[in-house]
Amino acid sequence: MAINKAVRAALSILSYPELDIKRTYMVEREINKLLAHRSKNTSLYRVWDHPVLCGGRHVPVHLFTPAEPSGTALLVFFHGGGWVTGTIDSYSGVCGDMAAATGCTVAAVDYRLAPEHRFPAAPEDCCAAAREIFRSAGLLGARPEDIVLIGDSAGGNLAAAVSLMARDRGEFRPRRQILIYPALGSDHSERSPYPSVRENGTGYLLTSRRVEDYLALYRGSEADLENPYFAPLNAASLADQPDTLLITAEYCPLRDEGEAYGQRLREAGAYVETHRMPDALHGYFSLPARFPQVKRTYELINRFLEEAHD
């Protein structure tokens, strides 16, 4: 079902074509903090007291445990927000829903944000947390083979980057990853090879310009644009990557680069499921679990977690 004219008009008003995130990101953070504080339910999680260090800094990890555990997987979650505005507190509701919908424990990583901490701070924090979780899996009641990396948007980028870092460094081995409308490229201008950047780049909440502004705040130098840990689509090889569930949104500027990444993973020998969520916008995964697209996403996630692909 296509988006009707009334909804399209409302989306156009709500989109961000003129906001300069490079100037307003602090305001957005404060809004996120206020909203998170008003809806925060600390009974949903506990902070993992096992030390996770990255360059001498402690990386906080929040554990969300389902009231009725039914799954064997441990989900290591990296939140979205363009590497700039999202927080672990603003994602507490999402993580609580994830634990409830999957029956699995969710370990959410509170990585450092740009521009105060530019690339590679975020992927290094996420990699350090994932490495420690793999090494200490028994403390969380999981086996290393049951640990799954998952992220949405910028968090999907970080999940993919951590999988590449794990392969290149040989310190641990993720067997599965779940990427939800991930940001995987480094060019979202008119020069982009992906049509969805232009087709969905205005009028659907997340704009291509906003993605470019996020990337400008995130990168530490122009050279980062070519780094595969910054933009996983730049990886020369995608061999030895985990089984992957990749979910894109129909009306998202990142749609085509996500699907292209799935195709490259498949060509490199990975097991890949790619699903395009109909009538969905970027960010839909943060809606309550009762929404049809979110409900369908959890159906896909649960099936992926239950099936063996070796």
C-alpha cells in the first residue's frame, strides 16, 4: 500500500531539509534526554558490572533480561542516532521490547558520540564491548556461538564494522549479525550510485542531507571516508563474515546501499536474508512493538535466531 497524499504532506512538513544538525545536535540530544527521562524505566535493565575497557575508558553495557526467557541468543545491540544524537537511555524502550519480543537477553553498548569523539571512537568502543562479551559469555549465560550482533541505522553500521574488525583482528568470531536499515556508505550526495538516496532523500523524515551532515560530524578526516570500518561498503573483501539478516525500509534513503551490502555478502559466501519492509520509513524500529512493521521485524528476527544456517 503506497503512502497516501495526506501522509506524504505530513511527512514533508516533519522532514529535516533545512535543519543544520552540525549546529543543532546539542539541542536534539537534550530533547532525547528529556524524553528518555520521562519514559525511563530502570527496572527494565541493569548495568553490567564486568569491566569493559577501551583505551583506558570504561564502556558501559546495559543488560535487558526478558521476564520470560525463551531464547538462547545473547543480542549485542548498538543503537542508532547518526553516531551523534542517540543514547542508550533513549533506546531503553526499544531494548526492553527487543528482550520481550525475542525472549533473549540484550546487551546494549553505550559507545562514545561524535563530534566530541569522532571516528574511530564509536567502533572501537563497540568492538571492545563485543570482544569482552565473547570472552565472558559464560557470565551472561551464553555460549560464544549464540552471541548475535544487532544494530539499527548508525548502529547497523557499527555492527557491520565490528564484524569486519573481528575478522581482521582475529580476536573473536561473530557467527550472526542483524542489520536494520544500516548506514553503510560514505556518499549520500547526488553523486551516490544508489537511487534511494535521491528517490527517498527528501520528504520521508530522514533526508540525504541529514545523513551527509551526520557523516561530517562523525569523521575525523577526509581519509575516513575510504575506511571500511567507517563505511563497510568500502571493504575490499567481505569474505568470512557472519550469517546476516538485513532489513531495509521502503521509503529510506539508505535502502539501496543496505541491499547492495547484502548482495556483496552473499557473493562473498555468507548466508544472507534481505527483506525490504513495505511502507516503512527510516527509524520505524523505534516504534512500539504493536506496529505492523515492527511486529513483522521481530518475526523475521526470531526466525533468523531459531534457524541454523551452517
